[in-house]
Amino acid sequence: MDKKIKVFLINLDRSNERLVKFTENAKKRGLNFERISAIDGKGFSETDNIEGYDHALNMKRYPKQLGPGEIACFQSHIKVWERTLEEDLDFAVILEDDAEIKENFFQAIEDIVCRDVRWDYIKLCEKPEKRKALAKKKVGEHHLVVYNKIPAGTTAQLVSKNGVRKLLAGSKRIARPVDIDIQYWWEYEINVYGLKPYPVDIDTTLESEINKLEVRNKQSSNKLLRIVNSIKYTLINFILSRKFARKFSNI
């Protein structure tokens, strides 16, 4: 595989137990990775003054004000995207520390990076698996799929250099959680797929670090904005995802 690729693990300095657990799994699979110290939202005092966070845009695009953990999570992913360009990598596997590497991991990565399919961002896991495939194409021993709706979560993804450039260009102002922002893939102009069977699982026994900082169901929510945004998103996503699927099927 004549490509520059690296596996990054996003992990908080205070989450040593999660790091130990992931390292044991990675060692079992023979996976080398570089740990990236995650930005810790616990150190934020007032979210309105956090660099890169746009409170006004947040209130327009998302029905809840982002908490410090959500902002920090987004910043941590930006940190890895920037690192990908700094090291001039062709691809980056970006994992969070609740990822569990499966036996088919290396074959999955080889299958996709050796294919001449234009992609920017590939989901490597989903839990529970509920998103339907509008189109799929066999790549090696796996299938590249176009989702009817991109799954939430950022536990594991494979990102191309071109995809990273697009993500950085579109994330100068943080206004949604990073996984929700990716669901608005047309704003970034990125090609997002899934790779099945998934080569990464999610350890559901671990409590979300974001939830430890803020209880989301207690955050005030703009119900009208939620309804309006949901309708708008559903319509746009329905039209564009099907157009994308048709284009993919004709490749």
C-alpha cells in the first residue's frame, strides 16, 4: 500500500483507564497508533468566549447551546485534521477511545484506500446499525455504502487529505456538535460513505465523557427551531442523498 496513512487516537489526559483498555485491544490486533491529547472542556469557564465557538450561529443552526464538552470534542477533531495536513498524510484513521478494533480492520482499510473511488470521509462504525443503504458497491471484501442519513457519532472514521481540507475550511465557526455537523455533509461538500461490515465496534460500557460534563436533557431547547431545522434537514438530505446515491451507482 503506497500511501501515507496514520491511525490517531483522541484521548483525554484524565481518561487513563480508557487509554489502557484501548491499548490492550490495539495490541491484540497489532495496531500501531498515535495518541492525541484531547482538548478538555472541563477547563472551559464560559462557553461564549471559547475560541472558534460561535454562539450566535449556534443559536441559529442548533436548538441547544453547545456545552463545553461538545465544543472541546469538535476542537479535538480539528486538532487531528490539522495534524493530518501538517504531516502530509494521504489518509488518517481517526478514533475515539471507546473504539474497539475488529479482526477485519486492516483488510477494510486496505480495500478502500487502494480503490479509485472519490471519497472524503468514511464511517467505520455505527451503533446501533439502523441507517439504510441507498446504494452500495463491493470493494474487496467489503461494501462502500451511501447512507439514507449519515449515522451520528465520531468513534471511528477514515478521512482523506482532500476531505480534511474541506472539513477545516467549513469548521472555522463551531455551531453544532461535530457528529451532527458531518450529517450536513452538503455544507462541507464532502463525499461521505460507510464501509461494511464495519471494522470497528463501539464499547457501550463506557460513559460518554461529554455527558459527564453536561446533562444534555437538562439543557434548554428551542422546540420551534428544532422542528424547523428537522423539516429543513429532512427535505434537503432526502433530495441530495438520493442524488448522490444515483451518481455513485453510475460510477
